[in-house]
Amino acid sequence: MEHIPAALRLTEAAAAADTQGAGDLLRVVLIVMVLGSVLVAWFLLRGYKRDD
């Protein structure tokens, strides 16, 4: 097993992360989270409507 310097491993990992980006999964999770928050807020706030 050959020894690879830590600095070389870090630069390779940084280069790989740079090309991959955040990904579609993170984007989908964030969109679902925002839409879920809006839906929960609407559901909770509609109960405070007064029909007096």
C-alpha cells in the first residue's frame, strides 16, 4: 500500500467536490421543506379566521 500525502488527498477531494456541486437531492429537499413550511403555516393560521 503506497503512502499518499494528506495535502494531495485534500486537493483531490476539493477538486472532486468542486465538479460535483450540491446535487439535485439537496435542491429537492430544500424545495419540499419550504413548501411544507408554507402549507403548515396556512393550515395553522386559517384556524384563527373569525366569522363573527
